[in-house]
Amino acid sequence: MISLPELTFVGILPALLLCAAGVVILVVGWFLRRGVLVVSCAVGIVGIAAALIANNPLRFANDSAFSNMLAVDAYSWFLNIVILIAAGLTILMSVRYLEDEGIAMYEYFVLVLFAAAGMMFMVGGDHILMIYIGLETLSISIYILAGGLPESVKSKEAAMKYLILGGFASGMFLYGAALLFGAAGTLSLTGLAKHFQAGQVGLLAKAGMGLILVGFCFKVSAVPFHMWTPDVYDGAPTPLTAFMSVGVKAAAFAAFVRVFFEALTQFQVDWTQILWALAVLTMILGNVAAVVQENIKRMLAYSSIAHAGYILIGMIAGGKAGISGVLYYLLAYTFTNLGAFGIVALVGRKGEARIMLKDYRGLGNSNPLLAVAMSIFMFSLAGIPPTAGFIGKFTIFSAALAQGYIWLVIIAVLTSIVSVFYYFRVIMKMYMETPETQPAALQLSPATAAALIISTAGVLYIGIFPTTYLGLALESVKPLF
Amino acid sequence: MLTLDHYLVLSAILFFLGAVGVMVRAQIIVVLMCLELMLNAVNLAFVAFARHLGSVEGQVIVLFVMVVAAAEVAVGLAIAVAIFRQKGAVGIDDLRVMKW
């Protein structure tokens, strides 16, 4: 007799609402001819707001749903919020971009919403299969979105490169999962943890752990698995690049942390050493390669690689302090990077014609407010107080110091100093150099302005009053320990 | 008599062939086929383990992996068609607009 699993919709309600909003856009978009982008954006925002409300009960839950496939806990709560913020701001800043490019593609919003739903399943997944399905839901949506610019060869190329390397990474991930399954006989995270605590840890399980680690490192773009990042970030439509750089990273890190701290704690000594080496490589290569970039999208791509290195430090430090640092960092990074890419999308104008660093000359004169916002984002990325980026770095570095990783922190601080150079170059271009021909000042649409105001306010607010948010992050990591 | 080891060795060889193929082959279509080969090697490992451990879980996972692989290759071929329409060829060497 097969017993049906108990259905608890609380855990998946936020993701369901996003999918529902996506389906509504698909139906409505079919009938509308004019203003389809604005309507889809509005429906998407309503769906995201509803999901934010539906997400609240997760904060006080500590449960699992659907036969232990999905964890319903505060950890998912926090990261769901990060993902919803990322999706919401992306949708807001995409309307203007799509209008400028002349693409009346309402499917764009649908895919962003579906990708966000996939991210939520990845974050909440309490079973390797669930995490894999979440990962693929988000990846396949983003492969399509990355190739979404009809006229651009670069965009297709980015999509193809992302698909091939993403597929390769999920192959690695799955093979690792198969080996873990062979070693433990189950793939549920709690089952794996129980198995490894009871018995000794064999070679099969270690190989599986290594392959899963490689799969995750591809997704968070840690060196040496970062090759796809600059090309994909450069070729994809800019608002989507923003979404990729924060949403995919947050979801991948969330699942990375959950799998390694819940299921594979017995291997902590092994994977900490691997991550140590990867973090050092990632920080050095990311920051050094960013210095020589002239294209701002590629510069921010390498900067996002470097930030993956800083977040890895939080994982190496481990414990409540390290992981809550990771969560806070992801929140801070979401606001900062979305804002920065939002401005890159605006300055880029039609056809992304102006995405070189030199196109930022004189922005301080022509658009003073935009330049101020961009400076704040650059400060935050460089980790200068009073911005959120500073608190994030400070929390992670001090957690690592408390665990005795002195050399790691020294390398991190040195590479941060290198990063100040290229972030400040943007600010220098905006204020101290003048272009040969001054282009007309940029006009902001209300949605874009709202997205930029929210991200600027977010960067400053959680940077100046970090206590609440650090407290929330600390509260959210409890289910893992 | 075929044992678990035989299946695992075969799956490892297939996975390796697929991975090498992704890295060295010059045609996008062949690269996509190599990706499929990797995933099917994984499926073989899952099924072999499931049989060995007497657990259904591994077999269920295979069904999911097959669905996802089909979706992925559908998108991959669509992008390949889009590239072909713009450039008239679908070689890996045609993906060279961007280079660091």
C-alpha cells in the first residue's frame, strides 16, 4: 500500500505564487498588444510582493515538507527574501531596458519569475535531487534569457557558452551525487549526515564530495571554474547580468552551505582545505584580472568572481559567525551589484553601445545623481564604510580571524586593496575626466528610478544600521547547527 | 557474471569520454551530445547503485535526470539554431566574438 505524502504548502507557497504570476503574464501577454511590458512588470511585482508576504511564516518554522524533500526553516526564509529582492529589482529595471532595445518580450519576465522559483527550491532543498531540480530550473530559464537579445551575436554566444559549461557543471554535480548515493544509499541531507556520522568515510564518498564541490564552484564562479563568467556576463542583457550575478550566486551559495554543513560535516577538514586554496586563487585572480578590464561589464564580472572568493572565506570560517556573515554578505551584495548593473544598463543606452569605462567620463556633470549612486555602489563593492559592503567584509573577515585563518585574511585584505584601484577608476572617470562630446543627459523611467533608489537606500541603510540584519542572519543560520 | 564494479567502470569511462568530448570537439551539436553522454553515464551509475542497494530512490532520480536533460538539450539546440541563422555555421570556433 502506497501512502501519499502529506502536502504542506506553506513551504512552497512563495515559489508557487511566483509561478502563478508567471502564468498570468503568459496569458495576459498573449492578448495585449500595447503596454505589454508595463503590465507584465506590474503583475511580476505583485507576485513578488505576495511571495514576500507568504514567505513570512517560514521565519518561525523549523520543519520539512514533502517527505523531507524540502526544508521549511528560517534559513530558507532569509535567502528567499534575498532572491525576491533580486528578482523584483531586476524586473523593475528591465522594463526601460527592453523598451530601449525594442523587444516587447513578456516571456522575459516569466522566465525571471520561474528562475526565482527555481532558486527558492534550490535554497530550500533538503535532498540532493531537489537541489538539482531547482538548479536546473533556474539555469535553463537563464540560458534562454541570456540569449534573449535577438540582434546580438554576443548574446547568443553567451547563452551557448553558459549552457555548455553549466551542463558540464551539472554533470559533475550529478556524478558526485551518484557516488554519494552509492556510499550512503540515500541522497536526503539528513540521511547522508546520519550515515556518515555512524560509519567511516570511504573513498567513494570523498570522491562524491569533491565532484559536488566542483559543481557548486562552477555555479558560484570560483577560480579555476570561472571561465564562463566574464563572457556570459558581457554578452547577456545587462539587467539579466545583474540577476545572474546576485540571484544565481545567492542560491548556489545557499545550497552549497546547506549541503556541506548539513550533510557533509564529517568531511569538514577535507573540504575546508580545498576551499582555502580555491578562495585564495579566486580572490587573487578575480581582482587582478579586473584591474586590466576596459569594459565595465567584464570588470564587474571579475569583481563578482573576487566577491565569490570573499564569501568562500565565510564558509571556511564556518560556525554560526561565518555562515551568518555569508548571509549578510549576500544581502549586501544583492543591493550593491543590482544597483551597479542597473546604472550600467542605463548608461549603456540602445544596443549596449556604451559599456566601456571611458563612456563614464563626465557622468558626474551630466547626471549628478546617477554618479553619486554609482559612487556609493563602488564604495560598497570596495568595502568602504559606511556602506553594506564594508560590514559584510568586516563580519566575514573577523569570523575567519576568530578561527585562526590569519593568512587567509591577510590575502583577502591585500586583494581588497587592489580592488579599490579599479572601483575608484570608475569614480575618477565620472568626476575628473571630460569626454570629447558630452552625450545628452539620461532620462530615468519611474521603474528604473525606483529600483535605483531602493538599492541605494538598501546599501546605505543596512550598512549604517547593520545590527538588526546581522541579528536576523544569525537567527537564520540556527537550523543548520 | 557482471558485478556492480563492471557497471561503475563502464559509467566512469562513459563519463570521461563525455567530459573529454565537451572539451575537445569542434561542433556544437557534438558537444551537446557529449553532455548527454555525461548525464547518461550518471544515470547508469545511479541505476547500478540502486540495484545493488535494493533502493528505488536511485531509479526515481534517473527519471528526473532524463527529463531535465531533455529540457536542457532542447534549449541548447534552439540556441544552436539561432546561432546558425546569424552566422551560417555552428562550430565552437564561431563563438569567438568575446575574448578576454
